[in-house]
Amino acid sequence: MSTRARLKYDVFVAPEKPFSAPAPRLGEPRAWDPVTSTLIFGPRDALLVDALMTIREATALADWVELHDRRLTTIYITHGHADHWLGLSTLLSRFPHARAVATAGTVRQMHAGARNNWARARFPGQIAESLAFAEPVDGPLELEGRPIHVIETGHTDTVDTTSLHVPDLDLIVAGDVAYNHCHMFVGATTAASRAEWIAALDRLAALNPAAVVAGHKDPTCGNPPSILAESRGYLEYFGQLRETAMADEDLFDAMVNRYSNWVSRQEFLLFGLPVSGQA
């Protein structure tokens, strides 16, 4: 029997924050949905999953990581949406010996997204001037000798998404493949991409995890594996409504009524931003 200490994990949730955009036709005033970052750690070292977006929240995240009193060796980025990686330069300035990594697909999306100024326009003065990028991961991830598996999940709420599986904890850090009682970014989906997203959720569920951390979540909720089935149901219900070609107002009301206890009743999550954007 191994005598190595078991890994642990902790979750940081950056709360909703307002952003600059025209007033919505439907739902709540413009606010970005809560975003998570997960720290996986052993007795000595730690790996951080996702880096948030603004200077302020990345600074708070760095302070939180330091409280765990571990050596941060790795920052893993799950996908190329800006709210999960634009804070990377702030984190690396605090943890210069950490290595930032992601799959090759995510790295491509990060560089493509950096050429678009949508985040700076929506969060003026809140995004680091100089951006850091992840390097393509060049082998299996591990933490203190324990494996951490990268699962490529394809097109979910964007292209080239991934999740992490930590067998030592029966944990999945899902990125944006799963949401936790937070309305989902389905505004850019099609019937085909929703089917691919559902297949990704099924792949994660087949691992029978004990806990699942979503990329976006109600901060008051835990991390139960049931969010995989709940996210699947959300996608299926949205797709059923979309097939009826009902008006946006009616579809929005139907989703909010069915998921009445979910946070972030944001029009952009269901129908996209007025100008190209990400969640």
C-alpha cells in the first residue's frame, strides 16, 4: 500500500461582475457569470486550473493560492475563452517558477482571442496590458507523483475544450463542459455542437466521479457529480425549445422559469453578445 499523502483540492469562485455593453432586452443587468479556478495540491506542490480574467480577480486568486502555502508548479488552462486565461500574466508575475500549459488547441485559441479587443472594450482598464500564454503540454500531467489526466472534450461552449480527471480524488475539473446552477453559454451553439457537448458530458459521467468542479457555478453550491446530468438536461431542453422557433422572449422566459434557482439570468448566455464575445 502506498504511503504517499493523498491530494486535496479547493475551489475559488470569482463573483459576477458588471461589464460594458448595451442594456439587455431581457433578464438581469449586464454581468459576467461567476468563474472558477481550482487548486489541486499535495503536501508540497500545487497545480492551478484556470487563471480568471481581470487584474483584480487574478490578484485575489494569487493571494488565495499563497494562503495554501504550497509551491505552485503548474497552471493549466482548460480552454481558450478569455475569462479563463487573461489573468495568467498577473499570476505568473506572482509565481514566476510556475509553468503555464494547455493543449495545442487551447493555445491556438488563446493566441486567436488575444487579437480581438472585445475583453478590453467590455472591461476597460481591468485587463493586463501584457498578456502571457500557455505552452502546449508536452506529456502527462502529474502532481507529486500522482497522475492528472487531460480529457479533450471538443466543441462544448467553444472549440478545443478540455477537462481534467484526478483519479486520486475521483475528481473532474470540467472547465466549461459543465455548469453548476448557472445559466449556460448556449448562445453560440447549434444542434450539432450541442450534440457534441452532450457526448462530452457523457464521457465525463462514465468516469463515475465523486466530485465535479464546473467552470461557472453558483458560489453557494458544492461540487456534486449531479451537475453533469443537470448540464445535459439544460442543453436538451434549450435544444427542444430552439426547434420550435419560438420568439427569444418566450424562450428566455421558459429557460428562466424551468431553472428558476440558477444564477446569471443573462441574455448573452442564451443568445450571444451584440458583438462577438465569449463566456
